[in-house]
Amino acid sequence: MTCFNINLQLFSGEKTEKATPKRRREAREKGQVLQTREINSAFILFFVFLAINFLGKYWIKEIYKFYIEIMSYTSNVDLFFRFENLKVFFISMLILIIKLILPILFISLIIGLLCSYMQVGFLFTTKTLNFKLDRINPINGFKRLFSIKSIVELIKSLFKTLVLIYIVSSYLKKEYYNILNVFDMEILEIVKYLWKIVFNLVFRCFIVLLFLAILDYMYKKWEYEKELKMSKQEVKEEFKQTEGDPLIKSKIKEKQRQISMKRMMQDVPKADVIITNPTHFAVAIVYNEEIDDAPKVIAKGKDIIAQNIKKIARENDIPLYENKPLAQTLYHTVEIGEYIPPELYQAVAEVLAYIYSLKNNL
């Protein structure tokens, strides 16, 4: 009874193989990249807070200027509520808001882009914007809403929220008695103390968010690699597409060998001499003083091919010269179409001289 070993994984479709470079490149072109938003959130929070700390004096100065402008209208309320003055007031307030918020928005944008670039690199694709009917399908939407991936994201968000709440509450609990003494301080001291509390809270939150972001990145990497995995059949099909079917490639190579062999055999009648082993090797040598700098190998073969070369040589009256060491050396060291190396000049020259002398005596 004959037994056959069959790899059932080729038919199971189970994705057990790592993604190939081509699969990774196609996924990247579709916008499927390894990235976690938690890193962006952590660094945006930290740098925005630093910006607020740096811009604090500028903000106070702008708010104070706006305050002085508003207070100038308090002496005459009727004058303040005129349309022209209300218009100036709202424009001034809008400009103030822009001055206060615009630097923060700009810093958030820059930090977000830098964090994304560090994770993904430069990537521009419009494939993620393509319209797909399954996106508006309520059934598919319901499945995505209650999918394992959505549940995991929900659990991560709840865990992050609970951790941040714990950090804030534990720190405020620690500062409870100091906060009660705030009312006994002067305004400047109150501002400094409250800023100290905010700084400590933000810094602690940043450290925790950064730690959670690293964990999330590791999870996203595992998830990303899992989604990109391929089955053995997919790897095989991709290889066929990129490298070609191995069976076809072998047939092409075989055809090329046949063409090369036929061309070589057609060149045998041009040889001046066939150096033989005598049974195992045959090397055809040609030398034209006017064209060639040295004798050239135009055909060579072993065993059956050697016998065919000698057969053609006899049919075309090409002399055979037996020299076992020289035939083996030429066969192993000189390729077809190449000139013989200088170290073999003397040996081949002696053979050619002998052949030419035979021809002259005829």
C-alpha cells in the first residue's frame, strides 16, 4: 500500500505564515499601518502644558488688556450697549480667543504630526477615503460595534480613565489639607500653589499615559502582525505572481539549455581541433590569428555530449587530439566563448602546432 504525504495546511487556509514584504507594502499603501493614538495623546498633553507654562505671562498680558478695554465702558452702560461698541467688543473678544488658542492648536498639530511620523514615516494615500457600501450597511456597523476589537478598545479606554481618576484623586487627597489653607494665602501665592498642583497632576498623567501608550503599541504590533499573516497557499500564489510558476521557470530554463546546446553543436565544425580525455571530456578549440588574441573554447562537453562533439568532428574532418590533463583543465576552467588563460598558452600552442603540421604534410 502506497502512502502519500500531503501538506493539509495548503488547503486549510489557516494563516500561519509571516507577512511577506510585498504584503506589507500593499497594506501600507492601503493605509493599514502600525500606529497607536495613545502616544500622540500623551505627548500632546505634555507639550501643550509646557506651552501653557511658557505662554502664561503672554496670556495674562492679553487678558489684562482686554479687561482694561471692557472696564473703560463701565462708566457709561448705555454707551457700551450701542451696536457699534458691541461689535467692537465681540471682535476684540474673538481676536483674544484666537491669540490664546491658536498657539495651542499649532503645537498640538506639530506634535501630533511628529508622533505619527515617528511611528509610520511619510505616507500619503487616498485609498482610505474610497467609498465602500459595507461602511453604511447597518448590519456590518452593528457587527463592528460589538466586535472583539471594539470591546478591547472600550476596555482600554475604561482602564485608562480609571487609572487617571485614581492618580488625580490620590494626589488631591494627599494635598487635601494644603488646599484648605488656600483661603489664608494671598492671591499670588494661591496662583503659584494651584499651578504647582496642576503641574504635578499633568506630569503624573503624562508618565502614566506614556506607559500605557507603550503597552498599547506592543498590543497593536501583535494585532497588526496577526492581521497581516498569510496562509501557505497565499504565500505560494504570491511567489507565483512575483517570481513566476516554478514549473514554467524550469521549462524555460530547459528550453534555454536546449537552444544553447544546439548553438554550441553548430559551432563544432568551426573548430581547429578537439582536445579529448578521450572518452569523458571533449573541448573544441578555434584560433584565428587575425581576429583572436588567443585560442578560444567554442564547445565543450562531458560523457554523452562529449561523444556527440567527437561525432560531429569526425563528420567534418576536425582532428581529435588526446590529452587527458589538458582536456579536463580546459573543461573545468574555461567557459564556452572564453579565451584560454595565459597559463595554458604553451600547452594549447603545442597542440595547435602539431595539428597545423599535420595539415601541411597532407
